Amino acid sequence: MIEVEVDLGDRSYPVLVGAGVRHELPALLPDDVRRVAVITQEGIGVDVDPGVAFEVFTLPDGEAAKNLGTIESLCSSLAVSGFTRRDLIVGVGGGVVTDIAGFCAAVYHRGIRFMTVPTTLLGQIDAAIGGKTGVNLPEGKNLVGAFWQPSAVFCDTATLESLPPREFQSGMGELAKYNFLGGAAPGEPPLDELPLDERVAASVRIKADVVASDEREGGRRAILNYGHTLGHALETSGSYDIRHGEGVAIGLAYAAEVAFELGRIDADRVAEHYRVLGAYDLEAALPANANPAELIDLFSRDKKALDGVTFVLDGPDGVETVVGIDRSVLEAAMERMERMAKS
């Protein structure tokens, strides 16, 4: 078992990583908790025993469950069951579940404690860490939410064994991202050469460090969106059969090409991006039916686009946000990526 501390100055919480760590939950439950509300979805197949009286609340399946109607229904069910501020919520599932459970905890009785047991790779290295919670509106994803930090997170890598292969591989796209956000200390093996538990723990450490310096996404936390601008465009267009992590992987290759076009990195650093993606067995090319012009048009709608087209890019001082990128640079980077895919 590996323990990582998320240190927020006036408060902190542990993230446990390893096979079977969810069984450590009773040991970390605050002494004054009377009951636990376990929030999950059908088909998750992961049991959690908090060691005190608990009730299970099952959400509708899929991303469609992330809406305000679900929050209202869930809060009403908690009220009917008599849950109070002395109780605690545990979210068991992927990012949909941890987002809903966290937001429900943030607003029910104006805030009660919660813990998460993320059961997907994407959830363990990203969605469940850092306190960002929320639900979708018809107008867009995650437009209503709150920053509400958990009391503990249990990244039980044994739960990953039952994931469908494509779901697991999608999480690898986010994992690859951390290779460029300080993935390995000098003299240590690259992140992609570590055992899975150590890769997950290293990713959690990186995210914990970023969150500690920018809890409410006022600046540095934006680097966690590395690779996401093209990835979100691929998802938003709706024209491609692509999952989040798959889009991020392609977005990492593209971000490297944009950085090269701007003179921020050299050809060797670009090649390192392709090497890492290959090590994770991730696709680095646009879908066969992709429309580069349409995708570039979508960049301006990205939530990071504060002043023209905005990208998170690698550079001499590491990954950072770059604003006002000219369309000709974006087009040239697309052409370079397409040539790389054919070579």
C-alpha cells in the first residue's frame, strides 16, 4: 500500500493506493460518524463495508445521470433516511459517481463529509483527486458544481481488473499526461516503466502538488488540462467514436506539435511524446474521418479560451498555459501530426 497526502495547508487528506485498499476505509472513518450513505451505480460490482451502519443509494447508469435532477432526488432520499451532518457519504464508482457523490456532499445540509472509492483508472488518477465536483446542464458539461475536498480517497487497483479493456486503455491517456507534468524525479525510471500501483501513486502525487498550489483552479491547476484542448474538440464534435482518454492521448501529440511550431520545444522532445504514447499503446493520430478545420474552430469554444485560442503547452520551463495562438500555427501542427501518422 502507498499513501499520498494531499496537503491544503489548513487541512489535508490521505489517498491510499494499492490492491485491496478499500478495506482500509473503516480505519479512516471519523470516530463521530453514525451512518454512511454509499452512492454507486448498477454494474460497478465493488462492495464497500464502512464498519458502521450504512445504506446504499444506486444512481442511474451512465453520464446521463450527471444532472441536477439526480442531485435533487439523491438529497431527498438522504433526508427521508434521516442522514445528518454527523454522517458521511462514500462514492463508489467511476468519475460520474465521484462527481455526483462529491457535489451531493457539498450541498446536502450545506456540506457533509465524504470519501471516494474510484473504480476506474481515470477516476483514480484524476477525477477523484482534488475536490472538483459537479453535474452537467443541457448547455454543457460540469457547468454546475463545487470545490469540496474528500476526507480520504481509496485507489484500489484491484478494482481495475474487471474493467473492459477499452475503458482501462482510455485511462492510460490521462496517465500518459503525467509523464510531462513531472512524472519522474532525476535518476528515477520513467513513469511508463513503473508497476501500475507506482504509476497511479506517482500521478496522484503530481496532482496533489498542483491542487495544493491552486485548489480552486485560479492558475497553475490549468496544466492538468495538458492534451485536453484537441481531446475535448474530438469529444464535442460528436463525429467520432472516441473516449476521453483516447482524445487526450491524441491531444498530447498535437500539443507537442503546436509547441514545436512555436519554437517552445525541439524535435527530440516531440519524439518523446510519441514514444510515451507508444509505451502506453495509445493512438497518436486523428480519426480517419477527422475534419481538421472543424476541430480548430472548436478550440475557441474550449473553457480555457480566455483570450483567443488557448493551449496548455510544453516548453523550456515546463508545461504552462499559452494564449492567443495564431490559426496558421494550429493548421501547420495538424499537418505535421498527419505526416507523422503516415510515416
